[in-house]
Amino acid sequence: MILLSIHNLSFPIEDPVLKFLLVLIIILAAPLLLNKIKVPHLLGLIIAGAVIGPNGFNVLARDSSIVVTGTTGLLYIMFLAGLEIDMGDFKKNKWKSLTFGLYTFIVPFVLGYLGGYYLLHFSILTSILFASLFSSHTLIAYPLVSKLGIAKNKAVNITVGGTMITDILALLVLAVIVGMSQGDVGTEFWLKLSVSFIVFALIVLIVFPIIGRWFFKKVDDKISQYIFVLVMIYLAAMLAELAGVEAIIGAFFAGLALNRLIPHTSSLMNRVEFVGNAIFIPFFLISVGMLIDFKVFFKSWETLEVAGIMLVASIGGKYISAVMTQKTFRLSKEEGKLIFGLSSASAAATLASVMVGYNIILSETETGEPVRLLNEHVLNGSILLILISCTISSFISMASAQKIAENDNEDTVSGNSHEEENILLAINHEETVERMVNLGILIKAHSNTENLFALNVINEDKNESSVKNAEKLLHQAADAAAAADVKIQALKRYDNDVINGVKNVIKEQNITDLIIGLEDEKGFSPSFVYNLYSGYLQNDDVNVLVYHAAQPLSTIKKYAVMIPENAHKEAGFFHALLRVWNIARNSGASVVFYAPENILDILQKIVKKANIEAEFIIMSTWQDGEKTAAKLKEDEALIVLMAKRGMKSYIPRMRLIPELLNKYLNDNNYLLIFPFSEFNENSPEIRSVGNHGDFVEIGNVIQKIFK
């Protein structure tokens, strides 16, 4: 029967297995083939969709299955844009984003209106809707930029923020023009649109994070967490449509809402990006390609005339807007090109507006032909606009993003802060393994993909069950790291004394950071405190982190960081500070620093170069910091920079910290960091918060502070 059905195969293919197989082959082959000739695979997927679609060889129909999966891909692109945006940088650049959003809305809009009204002789309403087609844009090249590791670049941040603004404005124009064409625009219309949009935004941006934080606390199952994310995307999209705006705005808002709940280095983020880039986004690009019909451009000169005006208004308007943004904020030439590349693609909102305008029939001719708000020439011209704008966007975005990434890498290599980093997780209890791995992934350098170690020390006198338990714990650690696409090296060591075993591994592997996990119920037990001060802290050239996790890292809203007087004079201060910076940048949580005034001055200078969302509060005495820490609320965590006896920043009351933490913060996350007191052979003269992939190079700035 199978052979018979294949023999009688007809186009378009209807067999679901064969359809899905063909699409997967295209998704697989496009990047492999096109990367060799330096053509963005995004463009290849669009062209492949045109070839196999109903307007090409009609191999596949653009049926409901393609549309549903493609719509998910479109929502996914907008969701990822909101999810990966750095909220600290977004707040810092909000006025830049607003300015770019207005530029990229107004300039193409004016060009489009002039072309529609004076050259194509459209009515005023049609000309306004026609002009709005060019104001919006789709971040179709965003996955390319994100893959190159520059998603946090200022130009990308400004463009993503501006996209939200210009798309909202363009879609609001669509809603108003549709209402006016149907004669129902009045006070009631404006009031309803305004109220519904505000209610939608409040629900997504306020209620969604509350629901998400509760869900991630209660549910550990990884599959359920991912399905929850999909539910949030579609729920936000549906609420947006109910509010009278397009679903893509809802998806973007969902990304903003879950931004702080899905750390950029987490396994959940890895799953979200992996599934989107592997399945949903390619489906969307293929579905866009299926709309392209090259034949229409040979049938009517009027279609070519309309398409030409659309291309000039859209591409020209976006280019002028990008140049204006570059000049206004004194960005580099490559950053200006990147803004143009990202914003030049017209697909989602443009297509939505065209289809809505095309389906609105204003009247009929004497022969019974419908008079549409946007005619078929605009519809066909928009298809050419989508193809050419996506081509330009893909090439320019990839070229400029690669140059920016190369420049960032050169800055990293030439700086003094790119130290060797080896992080050791001393795992001993099953319930702490995944939490310690998650912390290790959060604090590590972006470029550190292999120097993460998990160690379990087995007493030489123990039986076979101890060996099996060690293998189980190490396997659990390796699985947790692999879920975030990080390789962890499992170490199993036999020794009569656990502390000696850890010390020997520190020397053998040249460890720079040692992470020790506390059990939930025990906290700081007397035996652990003894082992800590008499054993682990005897390693003078290792950064020791003691971690207590009462809830998932992703659900922490704010970190309070206590820094003692003279801490900046310690050898390992900036190395320890880098860990705090990584936690803030990778988790998206805000940070409140409590420290003496002279240290806060240093931190504020660092923030100007390596931005995080931070507050600075002068801590007059250590006791004031202890009182503040004891009053931490739910979903807040504590980080304390400690010191060993004999160090310049040592305070006798630090001995009381374990007791105070057991008493007041047993239900909160906390992290004690003991900076090393002596440089090891891998330590530069001054440890600094450096450019590890996404971070800004500030080693030279810190050195200037101390001169």
C-alpha cells in the first residue's frame, strides 16, 4: 500500500509524513549548503519556500499545518527578542530606543505617504495605510545576530526596543484606518483601544511574572517548564489580539515578562532557543517564501511600479533612519549598518497589514469587481518587498554583526582581564548537585566551555555503594550541565580525608574557584564551619564560594551584596566581583550594593562600562549591613564578600555570619564569597570585570582607578 501511494503521488503532497520529511530536509540542507557560499541560510529557507510553494512547483500547499507552525515561528522570533534583551541596558538605552523607534516609523511613513498619494494617486485613507506598511519591520535576522554572541550590543538593544515602538505604532495605524473605513471611529473607539491595550500590557508585564515565578518554584520538570513557556507566548498573543493589536506585540511582551525568570545561561533558555531555531523559525521562513509569486511581476507594469515605490519607501526610509540614529548617538559605522540590517526586513506586520487592507472591500465597480482598501498590486508588491528586504537584511546584518563580533574578540584578547578560569564543584549531596551546577554555569565566563569540574571524594575505606553513589552524583552533574550545552569534567577521587582530596585536585587542575553547597536543613552545622575555616579556606590562591539554595536561581528578584571596608585592597577582590557581575548579567536580577563610600565609587565607575541594574547604598558599619540582610524579603538573596583572619578586610564579626544566616535566612538563597588572598600563577596583577563574551572590557578603567 505504501509503495502504491508513493507511485500515485500527486502535487501538492498531502501525506503528512512526507510533507514533514521534505520540510526537515530543507531545514537541514539550507544552512549546510549556503554557509559554504557565504549566503545567510535564512534567505535560503525563504527561496526554498518559494520554489516548493503553490506559486512555484506546487510541491507543498500553504495549508493550515504550515500556517500554524509558521505563526509559532513568527511569535518565537519576537519572544526571543524580548527574552534576550538585557533589561539593565534596555532601561539605560530606553530614550535611544524611543528615538530610533520614532525615526524608523516617521521617515518611511512620510516617504510611503508621498509615494502613495502623489505618485500612485491613492485616497488619503489608503495612502496612510500604505505608508504604515513601511514603518514596521520584522527582526528576521535576529537569530543570526544572537548566534554570533552580540545580542547585548548597544545597537541591537536599541533596534529591539525601537522595533516594539514602531510595530505598535504601525499596527495602531492599521486599527484606526480599518475603523475609519468602516465608519466607527469616535471617542468610544479611541477609549476602548486605549483601555484594552493598557489592560493587556499590565496583565502581561505584571501578572505573567508572578505566575511564572510561582510555577518555576513549584515545578522542576524540564518538559513542563518548556510547555509553560509556549503557553505564555500564545496566551500573551491571544490577549494582544483581544486588545486590538497584533499577536507579535503580545509575544514580545511575553519575552519581556519572562526575561528575568529564564537566565541567559540556563538549561531552559538553551531549550527555548534550540527548539525555536531548529523547527519553528525555519517553518516561518519557509511559509513566508510560499507567498512569493514571481509570475505576477511579468503580467503588469503597474505591479512593478507599485513594488518599486514600496522598495524605495521601505529600504530607503530604514536606511535614513539608521543613519540618523547612528549620527544622533555617535555609534560606530558598523553599529549603524547593523541597525539598518536588523530593521530593513519587512515581513510580519507588513504582511498582516496588507492582508487586512486587501480583505476590506469599500465598494464595487459597475462590473461587480470589488474595490479594496489595498489593491492586488500592493499585495503583489508587498511579496517582492518581503523577498528583497529579507535578502538585504540577512546579508547586511550578518556582515556587520561578524565585524562587531570580531572587534569584540580582539578587544578581549588584547585586554589583561582574560584570565584562565577553572571552577570546581565539590559535590557530596544529591539535593545540592543541580543547584551547584546552575550556580557554576551562572558565574562562569561566557567563553569558558570546558573548564568546569565536578568532584566527589570517596573515602578509601568505604564500600562499593560509596563508589556507585559517587558515580550517580557525577552523572547527575554532567546531565545538568549538558542541558545548558556546557561540558563538565567529572572527577572521582579516593582519599582518606575529603578536604585533602579537594586540596589535591585544586593543585592538579589549577582551580581558581571552589563552590561548596550547603544542605537545606543543616545549613551551617558546627562540623561544616570547622571544615570551612580549618580546611577549605587554607587554600590562599582560590576563590571559595559557599552556596545555600532555598529556591531556583531564576526566581530571585534582587541580590543584596555586602562588601566590607578595605575589600578592594585584597588580591582576589575583582575576581570575586566578577562573579557578582556574572550573576547579575546572566540572571537579569537587580543588585543592591552595601559598602563603604570609597568602594561604591569604584563600583559606580565599573557600572558605567559593564552595565548591570544596580543600586548603591553606603554601609557605615558592618552591623548595619547585618541588620539589612536579616530583613530580606521572599525572592531576595544575599551575597557577602567575606575575609579570612589576617586579611585587610577581615572583621571579627564575620565569625557570626554562619549563625546569623541559620537564624534569619534559612528560607532565602545566600552566597558567601571568600576572595583569594594570594595570586596564583594564572592571576594577572589586577583581577578585573573583563570582557568574557558579552561583557564590556574595563580592565584598563580599573587600573586607572588605582593609579
